[in-house]
Amino acid sequence: MVKNIISLVVRKVPRKYLQLFSHHVLKVAAIFYTGNRVQCPVCDSHFRKFLPYGRKARENALCPNCLALERHRLMWLFLQRKTPFFTKPLRVLHIAPELCFIHRFEQQPNLDYTTADIESPLAKVKMDVHQIPFPEGSFDVVFCNHVLEHVADDGLAMREIRRVLKPGGWGILQIPLFYPLKDTTFEDPSITDPREREKPTDRTIMYASTAKIIPSGCARPAFGLRKTGWCGS
């Protein structure tokens, strides 16, 4: 029942309204998920399980307190355990910022933190990732999660991200992968109708396996890549 309701809401309610109001509604839902079986590392809250989430809702995904999903919890742990993100003075650009991160990153005394997006009401800078309005070498870190699969030119977007990174800077650019993984990356910029996006190929770009993303995508903007093999274990 809850799974079906959340799936319907995610598919039908415009994203900007979800970003503005969903956390208030889920505070009530959190009462019914009280327990100690799972812990969210982002907000340090405990529940008997996480809420389902997604257009085709998956179980145990969404933290009812801070709205962190699986990928957000993994990213938080990676930043804590494998980077100096929470200790070193850094200038950070966060494209399409997630609600679970914004306040926590803004409160970090070591960070000069800027949020940006083309439409999100949560971002402070209105920006098209194809034309980032900052000078070359402006940021130590760039986050851009689940954006590249929606843009008209992912290569241009990545080149822009690379341009605004300082020498030695780094970024986290998450993309969705659909299983079973495809042998070739699917791209169709003509998919703009929201109804068409409900189909399995519901992105402008559907990436193939990671091994094939590297030469076809990331190599074009000349990113330096390092395979870590780290998955939070």
C-alpha cells in the first residue's frame, strides 16, 4: 500500500513540489517506522526499516527523517572514510543539490559551499550545466548526481565541470545504471514528453556498463579517473 502510494506520488507530483514539501509529510511517516534495525549515516537516525521509493518503488530505500536514498548514504560514507571533505578547507559546487545534504554541508565550517541548478527551488544559483557561470579553476570539489542522463550533451556538461575544477580538484558524478546492463549506451534527445519518460528507456541517456562509460563519456572531457572498488564495506 505505502509502496504504491509513494510510486504514484513520485510519478505524478512535479519534482520541485516534492523537493519543497515531501520532507514535512515524511516526518509524520517516520513515527510509524520507529525502530533500530537500520541506521541512516547522513542524519544518524534509526528506524525499523527505510521507506520504499522510486517510480517503481523499491523497498528499504528512503530515510524518513532526512530523505537520504541508498546512493546518498553511500556517498556520505565515502566522503567520511575516503576523502578530507569534512576537515580540509574546500570550495564546493553542488549541482542539483539533494535536500539531505544541503543544510549539513552549509553548516560545515571548512566548506565554501555553493548550490546550483536549472530549476530546483533549493539551489541558490540558477544555472545550466552546459554553461556553468563560474571562471576556470573555481572549485576544489563538484557534485553532480543523477543529472548527466537528462542533459542534451553529457560530454559538454562534463567538460564544463572539468573546466571549473581547480588543478587536483575532484568530483562525484553519479548516474543510474539499469540492469541488466546494456552493451552500448542508449541516447535519444527527442525524449521530452513526461509520458514517454515513464517507459523503461525513461532518460535522454541510458548508460551502458561502467567499462564502456569511461571511453565514450568521461574520456572526452579529459577527466582523470581512478577505479577505487569501494562500496562502503
